[in-house]
Amino acid sequence: MSLINGLLALLGEIESDAIAVHEERCISVRNRNADCLRCVEACTSGALAYRTGELLVEPERCIGCGTCATACPTCAIELRNPTDAELTVQLKHSIVATKGHPVIVCETALEAAGVAVDDAPAACAVPCLGRMDESALVGLAAYRAFDATLACGPCETCPHAPGGALMRDVVEGSRNLLEAFGSSMPVEVVEHVPERVLVSDASGGARRQGGDGVGRRDFFRSAKDASTRAAGAAVSAELGMADAEPVPAAYRKVGADGTLSQFVPTRRVRLYNYLQHIGQPEADEVETRVIGAVSIDAERCSSCRMCAVFCPTGAIKKLDEDGVFGVVHRPSACMQCRLCERICPEHAITVSGRVPIKQFMGKEAVCFAMKRPAWTPNKPSSMYDKLHSTLGEDLEMCMF
């Protein structure tokens, strides 16, 4: 059983309880040459791991934190417990309860403070701050929060350390976005739970919890029952003890122009809607981990346009009109998945996280003109035509 099939088998089994998996969006499914394992690398609980060339799965470890969904560049993984919409409700509640100073706190920070979840009702509590993506933090500014505080426990001793590292990348990108759009809302990361979100006892101090640590809300629960059912099948299949279930072929749907199915995740739409509510862009460019600008080296490019064939969002589209042959790139639709960069046979493509603001806003696209090939891919005569364009008359001699 291949690595990607093993991963999909695992996620597909537990998706009904904790996550939704859109296999056709996964870049490793779209092209076998992609080597993306960001969901595995970001897993905070050890439910997913990749060591010594082997995928290790322990679904019973899953805590439903959602860090894998934040790490996935194409939103192939979406959270159901809580959903993004439910998380937004919790964030808005924290804005109201703190009078414009919302706090998002992780499980480890609560444990370090000896505080139960129910004793921090004004905070938005999550298992790991890796759950927070750019649209969630930018949304706080759109909902008129004065500032945002993320209370993160000590990552050095936290079993969910990968989530803390991802959270800091998200915070940095969110700050860049807010600054580019003229928002002065600060986003701070602190180690301790702010007193303003805690319930006070009769003496005026914050009420602490004794016993075995924090209490958990429903959304702290993972899909353990479904995961346990999936564990035996997924692990035995990975060890070659069972036949793998066939991967659904939805991703094999090909459009009239020869490209695979494309989509725009709701997180991307929500992020742009929030930015429009914040204001107009004031910077010349912006840098984030979720939006990218493609550059193509014309000298290296072989005009195969495979970048457009496999692009999951349609950020790269084929162009063949008015005598111009090539591709058009729209950074506003780019998820910075870097699939095009990885699969380019000539290594002619590079992707940058720094995007000019006009391209970021979708007001400007980039056209890459290419030399029209003398052969047409996927035709019965394509191999002969390609060889003929390369060897010319010498090809006739090769036929004898």
C-alpha cells in the first residue's frame, strides 16, 4: 500500500466524526510526483507520523485539534468539530465577552495555569493554537476587535509542539495582511492565560482547578471511536496484511481543456471578504504562507503546460488566443501549494510568498508566453511528432 493511499485510507475512515477529506484536492493525489506531507508534519498528537520511509498511523491518538487542516495548503482536510463556522461563533463570543479584547487559549496553557475550560468562559479554547488559520485571525479585525491574544503554553515541553510552530507562522502572515490593509490591530502571543477571561472566586482571585487538569468541551473530543475502528484496517493494510480499498476516482475528472478539476476553498473566500471589510490595501506587496506568486523561466520552459493541468485552484490556466500561447497566473487564487514547482520537468517554476498588491487583489494577472510546440500532447501521433520536431529529417533515417 502506497504512502498516500495509506494516508487517505486513514483520513477517509475517520472523516465522519472529526474531519472531511476532499481527496481530489490533495496535491499528492493529483500528481504522484508531489511529495507533500504537511498534514503529517503538523500533526500535534502523533496520530500521523512519517519515519524511516514509513507512514505510521495511530488514530486513537487524534485529539481533533485541526492543525492538519491549517497546514494543508489546498484545504483537502476540513474540520467538523468544530467547523470553521462554529469556531467563528466562539471567536465572536470572546470579542463580546472581553469587550473587544478576544483571547484564544490552548489546552496546554490552561493546564499550566491549573484552570478548567469552564473557568475561562470569555476565552475561545482550542486543543492547540495550530487550529487558527489566517482567515480566523484576520476575521477578528473585521469584527472590530481592538486586539487579539493567543495564550500558548510552553511548546518546549508540549506534546503538541508542531502546532505551536505553525501557529507562529500563521500569526506572522496575519500581521503582514493586517498591516498591508491598514489595520492596527495587534496580534500577541503570550505564555499565560490573561486574567480577564477567568471566572473570579469570592475573594476576587481567579478560580483554579484541582484534580487531574482541565475539563474539555465537546469540541476537544476526537473521533476516537471511528478512529479505533479504522486503525486495524489502516495499519494492517499499510503492513500488507489486507488489500487496499481503491481510491475514489473523482480527482481523475478532466476538463475540456485537459486540466483536472479545480476549486476555490471557502477559507480563501472568507479571508478576502474579511480583508475587504477591514479596508483598502496600503502596501505595495504582501507576504504570507497561503498566497503565492509564480515565476517561470522562459529559457528552461518546455511549453508542456503541466503546471496548468494539475493546478488545484486554476491559479494557472492555459492561454491560447490572439496568437499568444502559454499560461496565465492569478496569484489571488494561488494557495502556495507549490505543486507546479515540484512537478515541472524542467525546474523552470519558482513560487514566492511575496506578492505585489495588485496581483494579490486579483486586479492584475501575469501572462507567460511560451513557444508553441510543434507537436500536440495526448494525440496518437504525439510521440512521432515530438521526435520529428527534435530530430527533423534525421528521424526518417532512424526508421530504417
